[in-house]
Amino acid sequence: MSNQTTDNHGTPAHGATRRQVLRAGAAATAALAMPAIVRAQPKVLYVNSQGGSWEAAARKNLFDPFTRKTGIEIKSAPGASFAKLALQARTGVYEFDIQTVGAPNVVQAMKQNLLEPINYGIFGRDTVPAGQILDHGVGNHAYSTNICFNTTRYAPGSIKTWQDFWNVGKFPGPRSLGRELSQTIVFALLADGVPRDKLYPIDLDRAFRSLDKIKQSTRVWWTTGPQIRELLGDGEVNMASVWHAHGVALRKTGAPVEIVWNEFTMDRTYWIVSRGTPRAEFAWEFLKFALEPKNNAGFCVDGAYGPLNPAAFKYVTPEQARNMPTNPAYASGAIEFDARGMGDLMTQAERRFQRWLQQ
């Protein structure tokens, strides 16, 4: 039997013309010169990362396990913003495929057609409860903003409401509040006696009148979580509005602080997929994996968040649930942040607030 090879047309390979050989060599050289993504189409997904504990929790519980299961590599993409989300949809050049955002950003992005619709063929309608879906966003976790106070300055359990926080006569001393109005406006209305079920639509003038009453006692208008920890931990302020994870972190260091699980605002955070990304199928595969109750619970425990899927609490201990704003035991004290209720008001209101701070 002959071991002579033939080409696709039955012509002996060694009989190829010089032109054919040159053409084949040129094609091989061109293939080697192509970018790797064109040659191999690697299985990779770019997920916006917030760094710190978020990145560590996501890498441990979501990114690496997903890669082991699917072969799809997860690469972190820092520095996402709403402007970048819009730019990606317009240019087709993607720094990230997926990110987590608050409800107001989901609503805003939907209005501007910047998000992929949920691919229920991959994600599955039974992946999460219907209440976790907001337009094209899928709820992942929640964080809260709570009153946190120094128990060496005020008796434990003595401060329970935002009216107490505003009561500088009964509870004198420096305070700290968030420098973004969206972090503070609900508290100002509660302090002025607005019932919880009457917060929306927002009475902006009433909110500012309330803020006038606390302005002189507010030593610092904080902008970051670590800043809050430092202010309370060092005793620069006696009480503050605090993202709950930073209050928990303070307690773990032994700082004499109490977190108030009453009249706290709870912000839901949603996964979104950037419209037009060529990796949309990978994105929905990842989100289905990320929202499996056990995976979601692990992420929330390590990141100090509250899972939105009640099924995740099967994988959370009572002690871990103590630090979670979605703990069913805290439901009566939680106030859901109403993104639609804020609506377009917040753009003009935020400008007014920043001017007010300078007065």
C-alpha cells in the first residue's frame, strides 16, 4: 500500500505547484499574525469589579468556581461607570460585559436602551423569584444604610430612629451623613415626621428644611465606606449614617458601636449585561451560576451583603444572618429604596444639595 499523501482533489501533494505552495505559506503566516482572539476565540468574560472585599468574595465564590465548571475565564474590569456603559453600546468596544448597579441605574439604563434583555433560554425563568427581576436587571444582593452610634457616648439601645439622630438637644455631639443626597434624603424626611408609607413622592422642600436643622451638628459629610469607619472608630463623630458592612467591620475590631436595625434603607443591587456585547451568552450562563442559592450565599457572607433570594438563607448560619439587611428578622425595620419614586427628581435635587452644602 502506498503511503503517498494526496490533496483534497486526489492530486499527489508533492505535485503541488510552486504558486500553491507560496499561497499556503502566505496563509499560514497571516494566520499567525492574527490577534489571538480572532484565531482561537477564547472563552472569556469581563466583569466589572469594585475591588476590595467585593472582588475577593466574587473571586472565591463565583469567578473561580464558574471557570472550573465551564472553562470560561473571568477577568476583572475595574472602573465601570454609566458613561462607559453608554459608550460601549454606541461604539461596540467593550471594557466589561457585566456589572452590578443600583436600581436607579437599571431604570436609567433601560430608558436609554443600554442593556441586554434577559435571555430566559439560558437564564431560565425559575432561576430566581420574580421579585428579583427589574426590567433587564437581575437582583443579586442588598446593602443597607443604618444609624450607627458610639455606645460610650450614648447608652446602648437609646437611639432608635432618625428623629433621635436629629435630636441634638437630647443627644448632643458631632454627626456624619452621606454627601450624596440619595444617601440622606429619606432620613431627613423621617426625622421631620413623614410616615414611612408617605415618603414618595419626595417633598424636596420639606427635606431641605429638615436638613437645615442638622447641618450645624454634621461635622463631616462622608463619601466612602472607609471614611465612615475612621470617623466613628477614631471618635471624631458620635453617630453616623453607615453602610451596614462598615458598621459590621467596626464591631469586629472591637469598636464600641451599635448598628440600629430600624428605619434603615435597603438598596438592592442588580446584575446587568451591556447591550450588544458579543459575550452575552457567556454572561447569562455566569449569572445563572452566580444566582444559585449556595453560590449567592457564599458571596454575600464573604462580602458582608444580604442575599435577595430567600433560598440562599439555607446556606447562612444564624450568626451570619445577624449582619445581613435581608434577614427576615429585620423586615419590619427595613425601608426599600424606591428608584422609580425618586425618578428624574434626583438630578436637579443633587445639584441643589451640593449648592446647599457650600452655603
